[in-house]
Amino acid sequence: MNMKLSRTLSTMLDDPRLFRQHAYVNGQWTHGEGGREEAVFDPATGEALGYIPWLEAHQIRAAVDAAEAAFVHWRALRADERCERLLAWYDLLLANREDLATIMTMEQGKPLPDARGEVEYGASFVRWFAEEGKRTFGETIPSHIPNAALGTIKEPVGIAALITPWNFPLAMITRKAAAALAAGCPVIVKPAGETPFSALALAELAERAGIPAGIFNVVLGEPAEVSQILCAEPRVRALSFTGSTRVGRLLLEQSAGTVKRVSLELGGDAPFVVGPDMDPKEAAFAAVAAKFQTSGQDCLAADRILVHESIHDEFVAHFAERMAALTLGNGLESEVDLGPLIHRQAVEKAAGIVDDALSKGATLVAGDQSAAPGENFFMPVLLTGLTRDMRLWQEESFAPIAGVMAYADDDEAIALANDTQYGLAAYVYTHDIRRIWKFLRALEFGMVSVNSVKMTGPPVPFGGVKQSGLGREGGTTGIDEYLETKYYCLGALGSVSGS
């Protein structure tokens, strides 16, 4: 393992112990036994940040063994005792915000202010579920059986496997793990290979917070191999995945044999609908914010922008003006709005989507790639004349590419917005209350945001419909993904039982 690289990155942190190059299993920092390891690169510079081991199959199963043994004691803790451990973890996340943000920016590329915001966002789920764990109420059922008391209690489902993406390498873990831990479940986290160091820093802080060995584990390895082991393992009772719809389908199939509790947060392809009554400048500036968050590498990014024909041209002009003011660069530098894409393949995919649109009649308003500051950077693109046969319409671009289409009336806008296999989030900008209500009811999406780019947070039941996933994360329902409802019937002694 390249210790020179480790020391170089460590010098950037106030607490060098937060930078780890090992897996974390049963409270121990673990090497791979087969000698396999992978480099992790800074997408802004292309330089190797460090190396992570690929665990062998029996080491992955050892994490399951550890979680199984630790589960007995963790579930036996009172809810307020688990709450105290989680709140200690929350405090440590905020106390180490700068180091966590630096690690995230270097491995993922997002600007430091965005990374700081993600640390706070991720920590907020720990606090939310720490308290929510004390409210996993059962219920009393009015009895139809003579001399019997009926009711329900909530029990932890068991070991939960959490497979998380690279675009939000900290918050996607805490949003899942905090809910599972609060419910009484141990977790095995498989972070994305591009961004493992945020997950390992979380493990370090979880240990300091007093979360016992075996309860929070981080395994590293070849994605398909690790996921197959976790999906086939009958002791893993729940699986939560955030990522592409294609991979989500595979994991759902692989989990069928053990009939796991599966929750999936998958693709987006969000529409952004602008009504004829909107101020074109206000709507355009909001659309820029919705499109280019995380350099477009966001499941909530506005991929298909539908603007009423009466204000289309004004909207496009204002959008182009605001987009031109965005600055690309290394996320560690000040006043940078957009960082790089995660790797070169993402740049090549983005270029292919733009070329496809242009070949099918789209107009390039802005987006000269010769100005890109590095090979993993992609300049923001604005296209007009978007049509339904283009890849930009049909796929989640996960890139800073905005496509605009004009529409004639509300019914057409609704039909166009719903013309996708996905159903995660939609944006609507209008001040007409009748139009707002019509779109709220008619849009086939799990989340609809009206006149606001920001829509997420701990109280929100985050999730989609159609092929955007199963289940919800956050809110009062997020912890239910890790709980089973157990019914009981308490009959009086000496009574005659019956059906």
C-alpha cells in the first residue's frame, strides 16, 4: 500500500486518523488477504489519493458473522440508549465537518461549500433517526376475541446491507444507516469504489461515538462480487440500494432467493415545468440551480425542462446568461460552482448524449467543451429543440446538460413530463393555484416540488414510483424499512381459544 500517498492526503486534515485505507469489520481495520487493491483517484487532478483493499469472500461473510453476533446486544438496548450513541455520532460529524468535507471533495470532486453542506445534511439524518427510534410505536387493536388483548410491536428486521453511490458519499450512508441503527439493526455498508474514504471516516467516528463492534461495518471489493454475497446471504434480512435502475433490477433479482426486505432509490430524469404565468428570469435561474447541482450528477437534477411556448425564448436567454456565470474548477479552490465529473467515462457519456441530440435536430445554445479546465470536466451545455427520440429525453444524463422543449398547454406538459420510465421527482413553477393542484395530482412522481428547488431533508419521505425505486428514506416512514410488525394475542388464562 502506498503510504506516501496516505501521508500526503493526511497532512490536509486536522485529524489524520479520519483518512483510512482499510475495510472496517467487527471494530477492526482490515486488510484484504488476497493482495488485491484498487487506487482511488481525485477526479479533478487525476492523481491517486490512496488505495483500498478488496476483501475476499470469506472476509465479507466474516462481516455478516460479526453483525449477527452483535445484533443480539444492540437490539436489546433501550431505544433511548441507542439514541445516545447516535447523537454522539451526530456531534462528531459536525465537529469534524471540515475534514469530512475535504475528504469528500478530493474523492468526489464537488466544491467544498457543497461538501460542507452534505456533511450537515448527512448529519441531520443521524439526529432525526436517533429521536425517531424512540417513536417506533406499536398499537392496541380492539379485540374481537373474548377475554383477549390484541396489539402490535415493532421489531428490528435484522442485518441490513447498504450499497451506496459516489455522488453523495456521506449522506446516502447516514440516511440509511441512521434509520437501521435506530431500529436496532446492524449494518454492512458497501460504498462506491470511487468514494470509499467518506464511508471509512464515518466508521472511525462511529467507533468513537460508542457504536459497538460489529454494528457498523464497511466492506470493500469488486461490486458485483460483494453484492452477490450479500444478496445471497440469508442472514442479511434487508438490502437498501441507491444507484442506477439497471443495477437496482439486478439486486432485486439476486435478493429474491432469500426474500429480503428491499428498498431501492434509483434513476431520476426529472421534468422541470414552467407555466405561462411565471417570470421567465425567475424560473430560468431556478432551473439552473435544479439542473447543475452536483455538476448534474444528482438523481434530482432537472433533465427535461418544459417551458410554455409564450415565454420560451425569454427563458432560454436568461438561462444561458445565468449558466455562463457558473465557474468550473477544482472543488478545493474558492468561488468554484461546478467540479469535475466522477471519471473520464462520465465525460464520454455526456459528450455522446450531446452529439446524439445535435444529430437529431437540437440547437446548441452554449457549451464549448474546448474551455474545459481538465479531462474530467464537462462544460455546462444548453440545448433547445429537445425531442422525445433523443437520448437526453430517454436517459438520466447525470451530467451538466440542460435540454429545453416548448409546450402549448397544461395537458401537453403533463403528458410530456410523465413520458418516462422514471418517477422520482418533478419540479413545477407556476403561481396559478388551479394549475398547481392539477400538476400535483397528475404527475406520476414520488415527489413534486412547486416553486422551490430545495425539497429534501430528514422529515421528507424521499423516494420514487415506477422504475425509480421501492420504499422511502427519511421522514416518519424511513425507519419502517428496517422494522417488522409483530402481532400479538394475549388470551386470559383458562379461557377457551379459538379462531
